[in-house]
Amino acid sequence: MGAGSLRVDAARAVQKLRDYQLPEPAMWILELIRAAVILGADAIRVEGDADDVRIVWSGPVPEVEDLTQLLDELVNPVSTAERRHLRLMATAVNTALGLSPRYIDVFVCSGGAAERVRFTPSILAVDEDDPLVGATGLRSLSASSVERPVGAPEDGVLVHLRRPPSLGMLATVLAGTEPAELRLVRQSCDDSRVPISIGGAVLTRERSERDILRVPLGTSPSDFMALLRVDARPRWARPATLEASEAGVLLASHAISLPLRAFGPVPIRISVDADRLPTNASRSEVRRDEAPIAEAEAAAVKTLGRLVEHLARELGPDPAQDWDDRARGELLRSTFALIASAVALGDFRTQIPALLEGPLEGLADLPLLRDAFGDPTTLRRLGTEVRRGAFVYRGAEPLPEELKPWLVDLIWIPAGDPAEELLDESAVEDPSGRIIGARESLTALQCYSKHAAHSGRVPAEPGQWLMVPLRELSGPATRVHSDGAIAYLTELDGELCLAGGRPG
């Protein structure tokens, strides 16, 4: 079937066009953004309300004659890379017609002048009495010179979809929500190659709000692995995510396994972008066994180590970029979320040795945590200390340094601290009793210290049978019991006296 065949067998062509409509009609706007990017747009603007959606881009424009035969691109088996933008525009318009709009206007602006091609659902109607002559609307598509619309660029394109009155439109007005197309743009264009202005925000790869740290994937200049901000991570337990974009617009995503234990949401994503991806006919699924997806999955395994190395440097004393207190707090929270994703339920400290055997070992010696007295401590140290239980101090202020001899193993994670990501609240033990005991021990020690020093010798009295220096007692320690607690004292200076019975 060659070019122009749309006019030869209209009935068959119209059915083919319906087959080429995307399964989710609102996705028409994403195909149009891809077309703009591939055509060479330097800026894109998307706006809309309950009954109108507009997409505007400045930059190169398609030939007007091509627009009057735009839908031919979908039934023409010979589609070259040079006409890729037209095929994407055709898919967009064809899918949008499935929404039964009042019209779709495509304005081409050049040097201040404008021409318009209008598409309506009637162009896909077939004359049932004479199907071979049907689809008269397709044959009558033409361009007309018009005034440049308000908001259209001097040189560029404006596409305007106008909806008819409907209950759905009324629901959008009453709810005060965005049309589905704008929500899709926000969800799918975070890695846009071209800045997209939408509702006061600008979407672009360089200004992604989801990523806090990136490293190149090494497959192409645009591909990367990113550590996500905590509020952007998946909400359920799953491995890392690979997002496949076409012309900077998300097309599909899937879970990808990394050499990392995954008991919770892994705050890592891999972004892959290409001009064209291998997909099924409905463009709902990307083939993972072909380039560039297969190469990206293989590279991701090696890139994880480089991400951890980069993260360790940024958390260390000599980071490559400047972090203010707020940004560093976010980086720390994402770091703890990454560690927490590899931790099963329970006290995270008991699982540190297993964590340090994997790709997260590069974080082991960083002073990421604090003890109960505000002093920095590391994961490696916590993993080697003998603990008395899953005690975590949650107070707003650090404990007095004087209590440290009794609470040396206690860590401090106040409310709102990034390290909260590590906690399984059901496994955390309240250290209040231990803190009270430490204060009592401190008080007792202070009282004892007020007494005058003495020689540590038992005064000689009648009836004493045996006098032995404590240092000569056998065994590694002398065990002293006090209030149910046991202290091991290895360096005592004093005497033990065995005295005979006293009369009476």
C-alpha cells in the first residue's frame, strides 16, 4: 500500500486508522510532545481546562501539505526516520479523534503568519451505502490562512483540542482538577529533553524533582541511574525501576533486579532515553530483549557500585557539590531509605553484618548516625558492638555525657531525623528504664566520690583469720551484684578479710 492509498480504499483505511489508536486516548498528547522534540522544538508549553487542551512549541515546523495528508502516515508502510515526527503527529491526532472532540486544530506559524488544518471525528466516518467512496472528510482536508492565535509562537506550532459539552467535562469543572492529558504530561515528562512549561512548573531532565543524585549509566549520554528522594520512591516493596523514554517522554517502566537485598521499596531508578524504542503495535510495552533496554539492564548491575561510591563521597568531608542543610538532610534520608530497603523487619543493627557484605559496604565507615550523646558513629561500629537489646533513644536532645559509661551502646534517632527510615517501630525498645538506672548509678557514684579517700586496707582487729589483696583473687574478674545489675570489675585495689565469729 503506497502513499495516497488512504483515498483508494477508504473503508479499509479508516478501519486501519482505528486500529492505530492508542489504548489510552489521553496519551495522544505524549505522542505530540515526542513529535515536537524530534522535529527540533526548543521549548514546549502545555495548558488546558475542562474543555480545552493546548500544546504549543517554538522551533521548526512541519510542512503544511504534509498535515493535510497527515493520517496517510499511519497506513503507509514506508515510514522513514525523516518523517518520524509526522507519524507521531498522526498517531496523536488519530488517537485524539477517538475522544470525539468538537475539533482538533493544528496551527503552523512562520514569520508571524499562520495556517490551520482542522481535524474532526467526521473524517473517520465511512459512507455505509458506498464504503469505497466513504471517508470524504479525509479527502477534503486542507489548510487555510488564519490570524495567528493568541499564545502561538512567531515560528512554531499550536495544537488545540476542543471538547464538546459532557458530564465528564462538568465533573472536571466541579472537582477543579486538571484534564487527564495534563496529569499524564506531569507523570511522563520528568526527563524531557526540551523544557515543558505546565501550570507554573517546568519539566526537564536537568531539573527533575525526583532525583537527588545521579551517575551515568554508560550506555548513552542521556542514560543514568539515580537515587530517588524519599517522597518519590515506590510506595510498595519492589526492586529498582527502569524507565524507558522515547524522545524524553516516558513510554514504559518495569522492575529490574540489582545485586542488592530488597525487603522494601528500593529508591533507585534507571532512566533510558532513545529516539525510538522497540515496542508492540499498541506501544504499551517495550521489548526488553532488544537494544537499548537489554544493554541498560546489563549496565545497571555495574553502575550500582558507582552510585554508592558517589553517594559516599557526597556524604564525606570532601563532596563534589555544595549541599545546604536542607539538601544534605534529604540526601541522608535517601541514603537511609536505600539501606532500609535491604533490611528485613526487626532491629536493623542485627542485620548490619549482612549489609556490609554487599554493594552498600562503601557506606559502612561514614559517620551517618549518632549515639545517645550526639557523637557521630558508623554502621560498622554498630554492627560489631555487643548490644543489650534494640534500644533507641528518641528524645529531642542528646543525653548528658556523664551517663555514657552506662549507655555506651545506645543510639539517638530523634523524631524527624533522616535515620528514622531504618526503624521498625514494632522492634524498637524504649530505653527509659535504662536511662533512669544510669542516672541512679551516676548519683550513687557522685555520692561515693564525696567520701574521703582511704587506703583500701582492712583495719587490723582481733579475730581476723585471713587477709588477701583483691588483686590476688583467682578468676578474670570479681563479680559485684547491685540492684540486680552485674558489673565486671577487673582492676580492684583493696583487701578481702575473713573474720572469725564475734561473741554474742
